[in-house]
Amino acid sequence: MNLVPYILGWSVLGVVVVVLAIYRSMVARHEDDSLHVMAGEAPVIAEQQRLGKKVEHIEAWGKSLTALLVVYGLVLAALYLYHAWQVSNTIQ
């Protein structure tokens, strides 16, 4: 059983998750931590809402892809262990 293509796919998925985390931190860096509620600050409020929605969207993708990465890694580990067990049983 050759797991190399699956490991490469898992690695690519890991890189995507890391890049998404870096992108999220770059977007969140422009987020204003103070709360603006005055009527004259409407453009600032709109910008806060836009950035908040964008960060939430990125976080949703990040959580989904991270869960997929973990499950994929666990399946790969289980396949590897099963294969190693099968090989050890055939040798004896």
C-alpha cells in the first residue's frame, strides 16, 4: 500500500490551513478594538461590521478545514497502523 499520495494531499491541506490562519491574522490586524456608537462615526461602524463579517467567514473556513485536516490525519494514521499490522502478521 502506497500512502505517499495521500500524505502529500494531507500536507497540502495543512499548508492551506496555515496560509488561511496567516491571512486571518493579517485581516484582523486592521480591525478596530474600540466600540464606535456615535452617529457621526457611521463609516467607522460600517467598516467594523464589514471586517467582523470577513473575519467570521475566514474563521468558519479555518475551523472546517482544520477539522478536515485532523480527521484526514487520523484516517491516514489508522491506515498506516493497519498496514503495519497486516505486514507483521504475514511475516510470522
